[in-house]
Amino acid sequence: MSAGSFKQDGLNWRIDLIKQRFGEWMEYQTSQLKPDWDLKSWQSTLLWQIIKFCLWSIIAILLVWMTWQLWLLSRVYWKRWQRPSDRHSVIIPTNTTQLSAADWVERSQSARVDGNYRQAIFCLYQAMLKLLDERRIVPTQLSLTDEEYRRSLLKIPVSPLNSYELLLSIHQRLCFSQAEADRALFEECEQAYQKIKNQS
């Protein structure tokens, strides 16, 4: 490189050029007001203050934005954590095989009175499975899923099939989603169970 050549496209060069042009503009503007001012030290201090203000403003905006994003993300988990755990839990008795369908219905009514509709629907579902076992339609197996029960019922002519399907689908929805159980849903399940029970 010769002694007279220098780099004119780097980032530092551009920043220096902007500072120089801003300083010249400030000098020109202030010279119009009072031509005898010495602005060299004042300009560099002012420019530095403006740059610091801009940088801190950008940092503050980024921090506010990041905080907002974290709050949106954590709000979902916070709401889940705040829910009472008994609303989504189902208490399964240890000796379920010894309970009859009538016992399950009795437990269902007890849970309904307590306002635990999820537990009440679960008990109706168990009563339906017990009826299927007692009537020798589909033997109770703890390993069977709702879909396997549904397929077994389709192979055998049972009526009303839609009542069985209703209880199976509601049980599946309550177990594998965040769906809420309420009184109307319980009454719908109870009617379906009564249709199944009244079938001979």
C-alpha cells in the first residue's frame, strides 16, 4: 500500500465519517447563532451522550420485548400449575375387579354429589365395562384400550351401539386431553349408561 492510500469502506471508517459530518453540521448550525463559540469539546460530549442514549434505549426495548415473550410462554404453564389437581385426577380403586356394575354406579353418584364429574364419568365407564363382562359380551381386560373395546363391539351385534361409543369416546377425550367434565356431560353419559343397562 502506498503512503497516500487508505481503506474507505470499513465500518469504523463509516462511523468516523458520520461523526465528522454530524460534527460539521452541528458546527455550522451553532456558528449561525454565535460565531465565537468553541464547540469541539462540547460536540464530542454531546455526540457521545446521544449515542449512549440511543444504545441504552435499544437495550431497554429489547429487554422489555424479551420479558414479554417469556411471560407469554410461561403463562400457559402457570395456568396449568394453578389448576387444582383433583379436577383432572381420577381415583382408581385398588380392587376394581371385585366391584359390580351397581357398585360403580353408586360410586358415580357419590362423585356427582361431590361435584367431581370427571370421576363420576369414569365410574360410569367402569360400570359399562363391568356390564360387558357380566353379560359375556366383551371380557374385562386391563390391557384393552377404548379403541379395542370399540372394535370388539363392532364385531358383535349389540344395541344401542352409539351409547357404548359415546361412553368410550368421552372417556378417551377426558383421559387424553384437557377437556373439562361438567354436569351436562355427566348427564349425557348417565343417559347412555341407562340405555345400555336397560338392554337385555
